[in-house]
Amino acid sequence: KFQGARESSCNNNTALQMASRGEDPKLRNLRIKTGVFKRLTKEKAMYEKEVVDQQAVIEKLKAQGEDVYVIRKQCEVLEESKNMVPDCERRLETIRDELLATLETDKELAESKEYKEAQALLQGTV
């Protein structure tokens, strides 16, 4: 119970520190969502590349007459990567919608570099 109180105190301290630095919570929220959007975009591209690379590895192993067990394990790796692509797409769509909503509701931030960066990122995906 004591630890929970300490965690709550830490969270309040963080909020106080942000306020004392003059950082707008809406701007911070926008920056975080933009960062998540960038990270998920990169993650999705990485998994798509991994699928292509893994397919090439499997074809090469088959051509070399590699052991069935090794090929099967590589196929499992391929399936894991394939399964991650839709998951990334789902998470990317969610954060895109959240970012669009934030841009819509926080128009007072329109002159900030963070707002303009988020808009530019979304223009390529909408």
C-alpha cells in the first residue's frame, strides 16, 4: 500500500515538473502520439521486409536440400513475422485515428512544430 502511495506521489511530481517547465500537456501528448506513429510505421516496414527475407531464406534452404526440421523451423519464423504485420497495421490504424482526433481537437497548437510534423506524417497515410 505504501508503494502505491509513493507511485502516485511520483506521478504527481512528474506532472508538477512538467508544469514548472512550462510544457503544455497537450503538446506533450501530441509529441508522444507522433512518436508512437513513427515507431509503428518503422515496425510494420521491418516486419514486411522480414517476411520477404525469410521467404528467400526458406527457398534457399529448400534448393540446397536442407533438413526438413530446419525448413519447418524457418517456416515457423516466417509465420510469426506474417502474423505481426496485421497486428502492426491494427495498432497503426488506432494511433492514426487518435492522432487525427488530437489534431482536430487541439487546433490551438496549429502553429507548433509538433502539430505541423504530425500533420505532415498523416498526409502520407490518409
